[in-house]
Amino acid sequence: MAIIVFDADETLWRGIVVEGEVFLKDEVKPLFKELRKRGHEIFLCSKSDEDKIEQTLEGFELELDTIGISWGPKSETFTSWVNIGLLEDFVLFVDDSRFEIDEVRRLHPKVHGLLTPVDLLSILSIPELMVEGTPEEGRRVELIKESLVRKRAEEGYGGDYIDFLAATELKLRIRKAESKDKPRVLNLLNRTNELKASRDRYEDGDIGYFDGTVVGSLKDIYGDYGLITAMLLISADTLFYIYDLAVSCRTVGRGIGTAMVIEVCKRGKPVWGRLEPTGDTWKMKELYSYLGFEDRGAGLWYLEDGSGLEYPPWLEIS
């Protein structure tokens, strides 16, 4: 675990809170989300008005593990954290002022400094903050940047959302999982909650039981999402059983879960779908209902014949 300490004004947002309106930088929220996924903590150290900073953080819905705000030297805030044992790991201090970084490091030389303006997402490529994992993990900075471009394009699009999706030329490739996919499949099943059929978490040996595990990768005009969905599927002589399905939160709203379920339904057998009845799985419940599945109780949904179902028209399926 590492600790990343951010300044506020001209670092997390553009502008100075005591002087007027400020604007959150686009990359801050995805950066915070990724840092937390990697197990790191996020601190704030600001030389400003405490009430205004806290109101701004609340307005931007930014959550931090520890906050230090005063008009005194920032080194004093760091010293107070050291005294209570908060800075025992790798510490990175991100500030827009070389003076502030040097002032802190004069008393705390083990603290690493990063001067802004800089691409804040570059923080994710610092070796001490990286984690080993799937190819998607290795491309995380690139994927986040592509996501920000998509978001800006969507916000600037003047037409219908469906028209926008069609204009992005989404291409979904669905295939049977291979052994090389296992780390990413586990990653999706264990870390995805946005669209998932259960809250189950899996270990390496669990996946081998599902002989028909299906995965999907996605591309559009902005780039390659990578492998973004995984389905644990049991195939019997007379039916299919969808044991679990996970879709990356980066692609929710693009019809990926719908396309994955339809792919199974088009194979000519009745389909049973498992759905753990928790508040976290409500989107999966809506998906099954939309496709015509019947709720058979005990967390099981059933569709006799889905051969006539159509894929979302904005998706090119292969």
C-alpha cells in the first residue's frame, strides 16, 4: 500500500477556492477510483480555508482517507501524520508548487514529490503504485484516457444516445474462454458489481468447473476496451445454465450484458439464469425481464425459446 497526498487548488481542480469558482479536472475521479482499486490511500494537504475546501470536496463528491487543511507550512501537516504513524509506507506528494514540495521534503526527505501541472494519470505508472495483473491492468492509463475521450464526445454529442452509440462503431467479439483469459475472468468476476448476477467471489480452481465459460472483448473508434465481460456457463444436453455474468463498469449502458445473454439464447436450447436476489443485482434482474425470462423463484429465471431475440442494433457482433 502507498499513500498519495494531493494539494487541492490547481492540482485536483482548476482555480483557487478562496478566489472564486473552481473546476474539477476530468481525470481526478477515475484516478481516485483506480488508486483505491489498487489498495492505496488518498490524502489531501492544502494551505487554504478549511470550510471552503471541505465544501468543494463535498460538492465534487470526492472522498479522501485523511485531510489536512491549514494556513501553516504543509510540512507541519506531514509531521502531525508522521507522529501518529500514518506515513510509514511509500508516500507521494502531488502539488503545483515546487516551493511546497521542497518545504515538505526538507523535513521529510523520504517523501517523493510530483510537480503539477502534469498528466495526473501518469501517477498510475509510477512503479511503487503499480500492480501486477492482466493485460488490461497493464494498459490501465491508456484505457482511462480513452474513456475520458468517450465521455467528452458523448457530452458534446447533440443527438440521441442510441445514435451516438451507433456512431462509435462498437464491435463486440464473443468467444469461448481460453486458459490465458483466466486472470482477467477472475478479475471481472471478483471486482465487478455494476452488472453482475451474484455477489459471489471466485478462486482460481473454481473456474474449471464451468466448461462453457464465455468472454467478450470490445472495440470502438476511440480504442480497444480489451476483455470486458465474462459469463460462467454450464452446458447440458437439453439446456444452458448461466451461473454468473459480469460486465465491466466501463461499458455499462452499451448493451454488452444483453448481447451476452442473447448469444446463449440463440443456441437453440432453453436457458436458465441464476440471479442472487440482492440489491446489487437489480440491473441483472431488469435484463432478464427485458429479454422475456420468467422468474421461477429461488433465484432462478427461465426462457424456453430465445432464438428470435435480436442483438442491440448499435453493436456489431462476431
